Amino acid sequence: MMSNFGRPMLTHNGVPILTNDFFPILDNAGVKSSSIVAARLNETDGLHGIFGGASAGVRMEKIGTIQNKDAIRYRVKWYTGLALKSTKSLATLDKVRVG
């Protein structure tokens, strides 16, 4: 299956499989394991991002010049959250053998 960026994407029965390098691989007595997370991502009955009203969006705040460099520092603010519309839309399977 091709993703939105024109690169091939791993799928199972048409459902995209996304990888994440930040899940740790645990070693318990020589057995390596990790976790698998399944999520239904949509606004109707799944997991989706939210942000609030008129103050929503990315805000940039000018902090000022940096003392020891020829540069200006900015602070980026973006207040967001997650909404889970159904408890059947998110699941984790722990201790899956890898390697």
C-alpha cells in the first residue's frame, strides 16, 4: 500500500502498520520482548487529537536576543490533547517476543 507521501507502507488486510522506535525492547532471562499497540484513529469513535477554540494553534513568543550568539530566541507554544471516544479503540499487547 502507498502512503500519503508516496512511499510503500506495511499493511495487514489493508490496515496500515506503523512502527515506532521508542518502544523499549526488554530482556528478561534471555527472552527479548516488546509491546504492540492497536489504535483506531478517527473522530467518530476512535482516538483523535483536540485543541481548544479561539486560542488554538501554534503560538510563537519572542524571548529576545541570545547573549553569547548572534541570534534571537523564540518559545513555541501549542496546547493540545487526546480524546478517546470508545474504550474499544485502543489496546496494548505486552511481552511479545522479538528477535
